[in-house]
Amino acid sequence: MIISDIQKYTAEVAEKWGLNTDAITRYADLVSEIGELGAELVKGTSYGTKPIEANDNLAMEMGDVIFVLALLANELDLNMKECFAKTMQKCEERMKQKGHIGSYKGDENE
């Protein structure tokens, strides 16, 4: 499934299951899901004492993040494929100009 398929399928599921809500609520849901992903990462590394290994719980939490991110994009009428393309263009330009992709505080170009 490509990103546009994910976004379309998510819109269909949201309509079918009555999941549509305002963007602020959806954003809060996304933050919650990212927190659950983080908890799995911490748990999976025993609080940083061992390397992370992919597992079913980690995959499920990552899937939850993708699902809710697609829901948020749909609520905001944003095309995820276009958003990603713009971000990659920005990263390529920063890498060429600055040698890194970050936007660090104090950087005169940001």
C-alpha cells in the first residue's frame, strides 16, 4: 500500500466507523499514539540498556501512528504524498546548503 492508498483507505474507514473529528482532537490523539510508540521503544531497549529489535508490539504502535497521522491529514484536507514531497525537497536543499537537514535555532537561514 502506498501513502496515497493509506490516506484514501483511512478516509473510507473514518467515514464508515464515524471517526471524523476536529483537527485539535486528532492531533492530541496523534501525540498519545506517539507516546505509546515511545513507550514500546523504551520497553524494547530495557531503558536503553540493549539494542532495539523490531517486534509485533512496536509494529502495532507504528501502525497506530500512521493511521492517526492519515486521519489528521484528512481532517486538514492535506495530501500526505504532497506533504512528504515538499519535506524531502526542503531536506535536499538544506543538505546542499548546510550539510545537514535540521533547522537549528540560531541558523540564519531559518
